[in-house]
Amino acid sequence: MANDGLKRRNFLKLAAQSALAAPVLASLRNLGMAQAATPKVPGPAPKHSLPHAAASKPKLTLSVRDYGATGDGKTKDTAAVQQTIDRCAVFGGGEVTLPAGDYLCGALTLRSNTVLRIEKDASLLGSPDMTDYPITEVRWEGRWIKGYSAFISAMDGENIGIAGPGKIVGSPAIRGRVDRKTQLRLPALIEFTSCKNVLVTDCFTSCGGMWSIHPTYCENITFKNVVVHSGADGIDVDSCKHVVIDGCDFVTADDCISLKSGRGAEAYTINRLTEDVRIANCTFSDSNFACIGIGSETSAGIRNVHVEHCKCTNARSFAIYIKSRPGRAAFIEDIYMNDIDVSGAKQGFLRFNTLNSGKQDEFPVAGDEGIPTVRNFHFTNIRVVDVPILVDGREVHPHKPLEGLTLSNISGTCGKGIFLANIHHADIRNIKVTGFAGALLNINNVTGVGLTGATKIAEADMPKMPDPVLSPEKPYQLH
């Protein structure tokens, strides 16, 4: 870890003095890119920061209108928009602008050192024709499979920006997540793969039934002041490092934000974790699952996540849901959440579950090695309104108890209190909620402070243990 930190600091120092300080990055900075603020949350602060650059104009600005784009909402402008992006890139980078109009396009590929700016009263509209989305390798539910490319994508790029204040709208004709006939994953709205230094800012996005925004294997990626309307997940952070999601507004039909790192032996072998994530100043409304989900794909690990100054206004399940299962392996650790308002959560404020969340992988990690390690969960300064249950933390595997849980300064109203099982080093303090039935604190196999007067959870009320994951006949190999 120390060596990683040294490499990270050296990268930032060199970046500020090198080509990353080119005018295109200055353009990104002018869009809102800056060093991430240090969270006022206990524990280690995220390392995420982005290179400084002198304020100056991009060295090249190209309009898609000059390359044949009509913007009439009927003519497909794919070739014209892509040509403008490609031409900007080969000239060293700069800005590609979409003036006012409706630009109907198939799949588009962003290039390094290039900003795609969608101006006021401009909309980038996804084509309804599946033939406009090439088939490629995509990440889906933690595995690499064959599927349709995203509406807007980039691979192996650096210094990429998408800016508003215009709109990016997926086709309403493409619904669902997987094509029922071909079993191919359907197009995401925006997808970055193996990219560095990415900023998406000040734009409106809308997508149907597929995950909306999906960065995978990325480093230094920021979403600032983005409106995310999605018929599925909003932003899925998948095996990424140094991520900031700040000032965004989510209305989704599944997790508003989900943090993932792959599923089963494939992801465990590849070992690309999600690390150093800061989520701040966001508003969440979800109609089908959670506001923030961590998991259930966790097979390379998730750590150092800071969430602060956020409002959860609606969730069909729990506002915050941390989830995994035996067979995933790896870890979820160092989760810090502070200054959170929760209302409209249909099941409760917080649930964590390492017993049975998500479908089992075809190639799970066997035995106790496959049981995820969970440690250092901290929730402070939480305000809740009429949540049915405050905390449901009974579904922790007894072979690997949660090591370290802080619940402090929690206030508001709830139907039931706190339920915890298989936890070491709990710290429960200053819980000031009203309206609950039964005992405020209910525990089974929990040690720590602040447990005086707790009621023991009866064995009959404990969740069923999952079956052990058995070793395969042959060791897993990437294939």
C-alpha cells in the first residue's frame, strides 16, 4: 500500500509537468475538474486527485455541423459526429461541440485528449436500430461476455471529457438488459473501459432498461453535476480506482450507484478491485432497489469508500445495501458514510448481507476462501424519517464476522431498531430514534461497546446459513 501511494504521488507530480497539462486538460479543468476535496469523515481520506493545468483555451475546437451533422432528429448523424471526434483526436485533441439540435446517432467512440461538449438545447439521441451498435466484449454482472457496445464508449483512452449542459438520451425502443433471443447484453448509455483521467460534467442523461453509466477498469474518473435518469442502475463503478461522484442527481429504477469488482473465479483471478471512491452532495431516488449498493459482485474487493452530505429520498429496499455471498471471495472494507438524510426507504436505512446476495457464479471460489472478508464499516450523523427498520445486519457469515462497525449519532423515526449478528468490535453510540417497536438494539454473537441492555436475537429469527461452496474438480483457469 505504501508503494502504491508513492507511485500515485509521483504520477500526480509528473502529470502536472508533462503532456497531461496540455490545453485539452485545461479545458477539462474549466469544465469543473479540480482536486477532490478531502472528506470530513473519520479514517483515511481517498487519494483521488487530478492533475492541475494552466487555464487556457483548448488548442482545437470543431463543430459537428462543419462535418455534415444535420441535428434534425431524423437523419442519422453517426458518421459526421464520429468523423469530428476522430479528426479532433488526430490533430492532438481539443473540443468537439454539438450546437443546438437533435443528433440521432448509433454507437460513438470517444478518443484521448478530446472533450465532447453538448451545448444548450442540444441532444444526442441513441438510434433505435440494434445494427448501429457493434458487438464486442462487455462486462456484465461481473463477467466479460459478448454484447452490444454502449451508445457512447471509450477504451484505453486518456484525458476524456463529456460536458453539457445538453442531453444524452438512449433510445426508448431499446428496453431491458439482455436480448432475449441472442442473450447478448444490450447497450449501456455511456461506458468507459481501461481509461484514465475522465470527466463527465453538467449534462443530463437518460437511459431505458440497461445500466446507464458504466466505467470499468478506469482510474481517475469524475462525475460532476450530472443528472442521471435510468430505467435500471445509474452509475455502476466496476473495478475502478480514484473515483469522484459529486453533486449528481439520480432518479433510477435500480441502484442509483453500485460499486462492483467482478464475480466469481474470473474476477478473483484478474484481481482488479474498486478502490478510493468519494460520493458527495448527491440526491438519490430509486424505485426498485437501493440508493447506494456495494456489491454483490465483489470478487476482486472493494475498499476505501467515502459517502457524505447526501440525501436519499426514495428506495424500494434499503437506502444503503452492502451485499455479497460465499463464492465471491475478496473483501469489502473501509466504508465511511457521514451526514446522510434518509426518507422514503421502503424497507430501511441500512442492510449488509454476506450470506446470499446475488446469483451464484458458474465458477465460484470454494471454501472459506470464497467467503468475503468484511471490516471497518462506519456510519455517523445519519438522519432518518419513518424507515421500517433502522439497520438489518443479521446476514453476516459466522466464519468471517464483520470486524469493526460504528453506528453513531443516528436520529429520527423508525418502525424497528438495530439488528446485528456475527460482529466483532462494534461501537454503538448516541442512537436517538423514536417510534420503534420492541428493543432498540438486538444482537447475536456481537462484541464491542454500547451493547448494554441489548436483546439477544433468537436462533429461530436468524437467517438460514447457505450451503458450503465446494471445490471444483479442476482448478479454474481464464478461458
